[in-house]
Amino acid sequence: MKINVFLPKYMEDFKCINSSCIDTCCAGWDINIDEDTYNNYTNSTGEFKELLEGKFFLNEAEHDFFNNGFMALKDGNRCPFLNCNMLCDIHGGFGEKNLCITCKSYPRVFNIVDNIYEKSGLPSCIEICTKAFLNKDKMEFIESEEEINENDIEIRRIIDSEAFEGTESLFQYFWDIRVISINIIQLREYSIEERLNILKNFYWKIQSSYKLNDFDGIEKLLDDFNNEYIDYESLKGMNFKENNDFYIDIAKDDLLENIRGIRLKQCVNEYKDGIFNKNDLRTYLEENPRYFDEIDGYSYILENYLVNQIFKDLIPFKKGEEFLESIKVLINTYKIIKAYIIGIAMNSKEKINEQQIIRVIQSLSKDIEHNKVFKELLER
């Protein structure tokens, strides 16, 4: 059916580049099979049944409709249907209709906000990173009419902010908070870290008023931010300074052992080699600020990445009404990305460039939500 969709402009002409891609979405993680597709595979006949034999299994754990089964991954965590030409045997031989919802929809993310479908892209896809983050202009959002089969997509979240109007819920302010959040991250007169500090302080002010049931105070705060009556200088704080333990923790063996993606393993190993023999990395980086300066030259990439995360994950409502938890995870993700970029540059002895930054963002995004060690680091 044709429906109106709200989306970042980069999604308007996004297309998978298939075997031309330098990575594959068919390896490096579990591939969920939804219930309808699982039943289709179980009841298959003829050549299709022969192709499927022994290559999928039932999810025995507690699960929902979208996680009824899994593909039986091969060496390197590769999908059993990924052929030597880096193409899918199911899609090529039996058509898109026989793919599971995960494979039909990736890397697209769908939410529904106030009865409007929203579509965005996952940064674990290199083509999404290229289209979305290398644009030097600020990310824009548009409405578009699209043909969407509801049976082929998974809706991650549904939010009805209008249902909360006049209640004691922060969801009634969803749109004001979302627009202000994106506007803050796009304040280019400030560094990325200053913008993240401003955003964190914005959320802290909301949460403080919320705990006091001061909804008049929240509405005044939103009005002040919307009309730019805010002294951003007083909220920007200092640039982040990590201690040496942080740089060591993101290179530990237990983290590496839990990484499934080959590209991320390469990145972390290069990072480890880069920081090797630097007993006091924090001091070394303070004395050699060129790494920070080089990253600052590509702030538009990190800005676009952060805006995409805010839109895609409905930040700060990703963890309900715990705004400070949402911003903590966003800031810690940024810190890890930045550290890996610097360590890899130290190892290569080359200047930081666009492709190095995209490589880290894409490879990290593929693993970070599925790795228990990263999860602990993000929630510190």
C-alpha cells in the first residue's frame, strides 16, 4: 500500500549495491527468521527444500514473531545462502518473496510516530554511512509517499505522543524534545563535544523539572530552546578527556573475543598496535593535539552520525523516560569511535581521513549492540 513516510533525505534514493559492497550484511551476526518465513521454509518442497536443508533452525529460547528461528551460520559467521559471488542463493534462485523479514528490510529501520511511518538507515551498512554521513550539509528530513508492504517490515517502536497530552508523561513533549535535540547537534559554531554537553545539560534540566513535577518549568525550558533564548556558552562544558583505563578497556582480550565482525577485529587490532608502548596515552594525546584537530576537520561526519542515531533510535526516548541513560550511551559510543579512529591513525602514521572514520563507524555499528563487553562500556 502507498503511505506517507517521514525520513532523512539520504534514504530517498538509497539502494543496496549488492556484490559491489566492500562488506557484506550476510555475515558477522545472527540472522533472525520470522515465524511466517520459518513456516514457509519448514513446509518447502522440491529444489527450494533441497537448498534449505540443514541451513536453518528453530529458536528454542523464549522469542517473539520476528525471532522464531535463525540461519545456521557457517565459518566466519557467514549466512549459508551467501554464495561465492557475494550474492544470496534464496534471492537469486527463488525471489525476494522467500527472504525473511530481516533480509528484506535491512538496513532500513521503521518506527511509527503519531501514526506516521518513519524510515531511517542503520550505520552498520557501508552504503548508508557513505550516503548519510559524507554529506557536508546538515542532515535534512522530508515526507515521501512510498509503497510499503507491512508484512515485509518490522516496526521497532510505536509512539503516540498525542495520547499523552495533559498527562504526567514526558512523551507529550516528544516532538519539541526531538527537534531541539537535532538542532543542538547541528550547532556548527560549537565542537561536537560541546554540542553533546549542551544536549546532556538540556536533558538534565528536563529530568530535574520532571522529578519535581514542574511541567510549567519544562514547557518554559522547551520554549526557551525553541526560540534560542539559551546561553549555550554556559552549557557547552569542556571537551572530553578520557583516562588511560578507558583506552585500555576498549582493547581488552575479552572484548576482542566477543567481536564477530572481521572488519571490527581488524580495526581493534590496529588500534591496539597504535597505542602499544604508550604508557600514558592521555598525556601523549594532549601533547600531540593534531589527532583531535584532524578529527575536527571531519566533524560533519560525526554530526550526521549523531543526528541519524537520534532520529533512528528516538533518542532520548530510547530507554523510556530515562533521558540521561540515553545520552550516556550516545556519548560513550562517540568516545569509542573517536578513540579507535585516533589509535588506528597512530598505527598507520597517516593523516585521519573520511574513509578511516567511516570504516570505524560502520564496523563498530555492526557489533556494538550485540557484544556484551561493549554493552557494559556504553552503560558506564
